[in-house]
Amino acid sequence: MSERSEFWLSHLSAIEAEGITTKAYAEREGLSAQALYQWRKRRVAEARSSRTPLGGFAAIQVEPSIAARAGCTVVIDSGLRLECAALPSVDWLATLSAALRERGR
């Protein structure tokens, strides 16, 4: 990955981690909001072109002791985040993925 890509993708990750709007983050950091939106669009397009067989989800294994106390955040796009108190089941994630594909998300 180029330094330029790493630069913009690190800022996109920071936006997601902070839960701040792209515009507010750009203003605070002195960056172009339009450039951030373009890099996000590129990132989404790349993710769609390299989807895994489970509709964008990769199989993982979580130790039961961790899963019992672990919450998670499912980020659908810049405007939709789901906060879960516990890890959702694979079936639930697959159903969510299918529903979002039907709606064009």
C-alpha cells in the first residue's frame, strides 16, 4: 500500500473509531472533507470487489469466555453503526448482510 493510501485510510479509521462526522473530523484536522469522502468511496468499492463467500463476512473463532463478555460494533457505512452488547451469531450477521444487499447498502 502506498504512503498516500495509508495516510487517508488511517484518517478514515480514526473517524470510525471516534464516531465523529467526516466533516467535523476534516475541519479539526485541516483536511479536505471531499478527499475523505472520495477515499471512503474507493475503500467501499475495493471491499465490494473482494467479498468473501459469506457475503462480506469472514469466519472467525472467538473463545467462549471472551464472547460472553465482549460487545461489538457493526459499521454498515458512514451513517449506520449498530452497537451490540454481545457478539451476534453468524446467522444473524448473514441475515443482516442479505437484507442490506436487498436494500442496496
